[in-house]
Amino acid sequence: MFTLDQQKAIAFLQHDLLRNIVPLKMLTAYPTAIQTSYWETATDAAALLLFPTSAFPYDRATYPALDLVVLLSATTSAAAMTLLPHIPSDKQLIFKLMDEGIRDQLVRHVALQRVTAFLSFTATVAEKFIPQPDVVIADQMDEQLYPVFAAQGHDRAELTRYFANGQARSFTLYRASAPVAACFTYQNFATVHEIGGVFTLPSERRKGYAQKVVATAVHSLLTRNCLPRYQVHEHNHASIALAEHLGLTPFVAVEHWQYAPPNPGVVV
């Protein structure tokens, strides 16, 4: 299933599981779509992942005009630079960077423009999160939720894949049999499970419903010995406030930086 470089990259990336959750998630979900380069010495290592923006629904919708996603992780910024020659300079690229040192080193060599960032939060103590009895937990998707989560950028095919292995759960607050607030959790890699698709009907907002479904999801994951990952856009102040109110802890910011080749075919 995995190439030798992919196996080595996974073994390396697992040493810092949370910081590297994005490349680990992508490698295990789309191994055949990802070109992987790995470099190591006795003391340092670096892993580079390249895959088409069409491989993942978010990138397909957000970066349709770009060619490749670039994920780069390394023990040091100098180690990361050893893989720079493997990054095509004649393609439209979106870099997703988890390390400030690697980012600062890259911008000295590559013309990058910052696009956005996503913040990830986690938790470790289940007792801090109170499960709500009116939140329905299910390991199969309610048909009513498909259009709701599609509006959050999760299509049916993606959701079906998440729920197929029995790891995913939905958390829904109903009123008169209709969902008014919901989220779902799914496996990113190993014990790390992401909380996604958080929504509340516009007419039902500011009533604490999102807090109920997310708190229940966090508690459920922790009692299953899973590490929750709650990811939010840097400008989604309401979601950041929710994470902070619940007592979630930030652990990584993934910045998106765009590269456009000034002269196709010229080596960077």
C-alpha cells in the first residue's frame, strides 16, 4: 500500500504526532495520490509530500487553479532544505507549513505569498467536558445531515469514506426530529480524531447548541482513548471563542502559502 519512502516518512512523522497530523492524515488517506520524498541522516530527517489539489475535497474547492499541495516536515530547517530540489518550480503550488523555522527558511529561497491559516486545538482530560444527554451520538449518518455537512464542505463521498471503517461518529441535537446543531468526528491518524462539520441552524444560534455538540464529541473521543483535534480557520472568531470557552488547548497552526512560477521551466 505504501512506498518505502512513505513508510519511512510515516515512522518519522509519528515522533511528533500532533504537529505532523496534516501530513499523516493525507498520507494514510490518499497514499496512491501522494509523491513522497524522504531524507535522513543519523541525527536529522525530512519528509516531503506532493499531491494534486484535486485529490482532497477542500483543496479541490479552494485551490482549483493550482496544481499541487506541498507538505514539508523536518527536524530542522536545514534538513527541510535538502528536499527543496524535489519541489517543482514550474507548477502552481500551495504550501501547507506547520513549522515557523521551515517557513522562514523557505521564503528566503522561494517566492511565497501567505494565503491563510488553520488553528488546531486538543484536550486530554475527559472529566473537563460534560456530555449532554440531548445530543444524539450515532455511528451511522442520518440522511438529514448530508446536506448540512455538504454546506460545510464535506460531500457525501467523503463522509461515506469516514464512516465506512466504524470509527466516525455524528453528534446531533434535534428539535421535533429535525437537526438544529451537529458535528461529526472521524479518524485522522492512529488515535487522533478530528471534529468537523460543526454547524447550528441560523435561527438557533447563540443558544449554546454548538458548545453542547462539541463538548459531547470531545468527551466521547477522550473516553474512547482518542485525541480530539478541533480545527478552525484563523478568522473564524466564533469557533475560536468556542474552543477557548470549552478549555481546548491549541497545538499547531498550519499556514497556507502560495507559489506561482514567474518563468515556467526555470529552476527555483
